[in-house]
Amino acid sequence: MTMTTGPTYRQVDHWIRQGWLQPHTRGGSGHPRVWPLTEARIRDLMGRLVTAGLTPAAAADAARLHITLGGPVRLAGGLVLHIDTKEDR
């Protein structure tokens, strides 16, 4: 079984500043961010995709498409990304 720690606070902060993630609250200065469930799932999947080698921009697009629409994500050049989002990883 592989353990992952997820994206770091600094990564998530950068992704928010880039507009790839939208928490309910911005947090900062010792205040935690509040995440809508969908955005939290996108954040977590984005972290997994970046760890797997996608750029943050591509990971953000793929994660958002997969979480909001479900199913495989079609990438450029006829590539299809199948994402396993089972909770029992």
C-alpha cells in the first residue's frame, strides 16, 4: 500500500493564487481555509496528478473535469486519462 501526504501548504497556496482552486475562505495568517467538498476533492486529486508527473495547470484541468463530469479525461493527441478515485487506496 502506498502512502501519500498530499500537496503542501505552499503548493496549495500557489494553486489558489493561480486560480486553479477556489476555497470558501482564503485563509492565511494562521486562519485555516474552508473548502467546499467538490473543491477539496479537486485539490486532493490535483495533488495526486502532480505527483504522477502532470504539470499543475494540466492537473488542475484534469482534476476539475474528472470531479465535475466524471469518467475518463480526454487529453491532447488522442490520449485518455483514466483516474481511479476509490477511497480505499
